[in-house]
Amino acid sequence: MTPEGRAPAVSVVVPLYNKAPYVRRALQSVLSQTFQDFEVIVVDDGSTDGGHLMVGEGSDSRVRLITQENKGASAARNLGVREARARWIAFLDADDEWLPTFLATVMRLQDRFPGAGAYATAWMKIEEEEGERWQATYRRVPTPPWEGYLPSYFLAAANADQPVISSAVMVPKEVILEVGGFPEGTPVGEDVITWFRIALTREIVFTWEAGAVYHMEATNRSADEARNPYWTHKIIDEAHSALMNGLVPKRKVPEVREFIAGKQLYLASSMLRQGMRMEARAYLEACVTERFSAEKMRLSFLAALPSWAYLALSVAHQRTRGLE
């Protein structure tokens, strides 16, 4: 337990909104860490399902519960950051969980790789119905068991599976404050925008050692995932704005442009799956890329097919994958 009067090494911020079935699991994963010098700040964002009753404040003196009217995950995280007493802040969504060594891992990383803007671990996915875990798919990251400063956060983050997610990262408090916290009023993808802003001026450290489990079928999460195209629009706009306003260091300009291209291709692929072929073509025409030219060519070919041919190819692809 942290001695009275001394700040903990890490403040753990847990935004909570209508996640009553899961928040105990999340908190237990924090309390079970091998590294124990922390405080936990749960920010109840106007839950209506009694989730705050599951927090168990008082059972462990390191756990604090703060309540606010419903303002969204960004506002909840920002309040937690302001209340944090530690220099280092780790985030955990209330429907996810940490593996026992997560805090020990990120604390080791900050000691080994000083001065970074964020320290992230690999993370696992789990489907509740299947109960099977598998690791997220990372691209343009050195092969495991590598860890260190990412050669390019922007190229790695152009993929669908992000190298930094809100349940598997620790950030210096001053860095979060430096970028203005999480953008409020953005319902999905606000964390991706935050990591993007940090990466403009700071390096990002990553390790292949898994530290968190992302639960894909938790309450409200499926609805958020369905809005992925929305947050992809937002991050593309954010990156364009950074380029236009001179916020991108010169050496990172090519990487940010390829980051935009990667997100445009991801959006076009998503639109094709939803039958929005005209919209997909518009994004493909706007996409200027060298790194992802093969993917652009593949998607452009699919977007140019008649609807019946595209559907036939999609069905054949799904059947082929089913035989793998």
C-alpha cells in the first residue's frame, strides 16, 4: 500500500459508463498486478446500470470513485488525468482487463527507453462466445520479440489493428496535458486522435509482450465498432489539419501522408463491404500512396467490378477462408 502523503508511481484511470457486468473484472486485473505502487481512479460517466456499485470503493484504499454527468469517455479520462497524483498515467477501459505483468512491463519500458510520449504493449483480442484469445495483427513493426522506439508510429498505425490502444498504454501526465487531453465531443476514436497528436512530437515505445485483453463483445462495444468509419473520417481530418497547419515535423511529413493513405484505404475497404461502392471509389481516387500502392490497386479493381461480380468474389473469398 502507498504510504500516506507519498504520490503513487502510477495513476490508473478507468472511465466507466454502463459496464456493470465487466468493471469488477477490470478492477481485479489492476489489483492483481505484480507491480503494486498505484492508485485507481474510476470516473463514472453518468452510468444508469448501477456500475458504480460494483466498484467496491473502500475495499482497497487505492481505489477512488468520481462521478460526473454523462459527457463521454474523453471527458471521463480527462477528469481522471486532472485528479491523478502520479507522474505516470495508465488507462484501462472498464470492459477490458490487464494481464498480471502489464504495469511491471510499462514501468520497465519507461526505465529502459526514457523520454517517450507513450509506452504501449501488444494486446490480445477475445470473443466472449468463443472464449478464444488471439493477438492483434501489427504491421510495419519489427518482428517479435522486439521492443523499443517504433521506427514509425504513423506507418504502424495505418493498419486496422493499432499499436497503441487505450487499455494497453502508459503516458506521462505532462504529455497528456501538453496535447490538451482527449478530444471531447468525439464519440469514437478519440484515443486514436490523442496518440496521433503525441506521436507528432514524441517517440512511441512498443513491446510485443502482451499486456492487455480487449473484449470484443462487451456491452456498447459492438455499436462503437459499427461506427468505425466515423472515427476513420475524424482521424483523416485530424491528420490533414496537422499537415495544413504546419504541426507535422518535416521529417515526419511523408509518414503522416502515408498514414492518411492507409486510413483512406481502410475506409474504402469498409465501404466496399457495406456495398457503398461509389463512396469507396471517391476515397480511392483521393488516396496518394507509395507504400500501399498494391492495396490501392487491389481495392480499385474490386470497386470497378459490377455489383454481381464483386458479390461473387466476396462469397468465394469467405468460403476459401472457411477452409483455411
